[in-house]
Amino acid sequence: MKTLTLEDYQKAGEEFWPKYWYVAKELGEDAKPEQILKVMEAVGTVAMKLKVEETLAPFGFNKKEKE
């Protein structure tokens, strides 16, 4: 496996840092990096669950009938 390049880090950072700073702002200026990362994981779990529900539901008998 090849090592990660600076370009790989930059590309990942474009997605990571806005999320990190959003959570840091919500937690306040006294938040430690460990706390921010833990909350990011929890919020990411909720976001993924919502995205899956949005993508899959409703189906079968749960569909709303068109009027």
C-alpha cells in the first residue's frame, strides 16, 4: 500500500475541517480536540442514519398514495 501524499491530506482536509470547526463552534471555545472529535463521531452517526432513512424510506406499505 502506498503512503498518503500531501494532496491526499489536502483533499481529505477540504471535507474534514469545515465539519471540525462547525462542531468546535457549537461546543464553545473551551472544547478540547478530543471532545470535538468524539462529538463529530456522534453527529456523523446521526447524519448517516438520517441520510439512509431519506434514501430508503418510504417503501412497501409505508408509501404514501398519490392523490
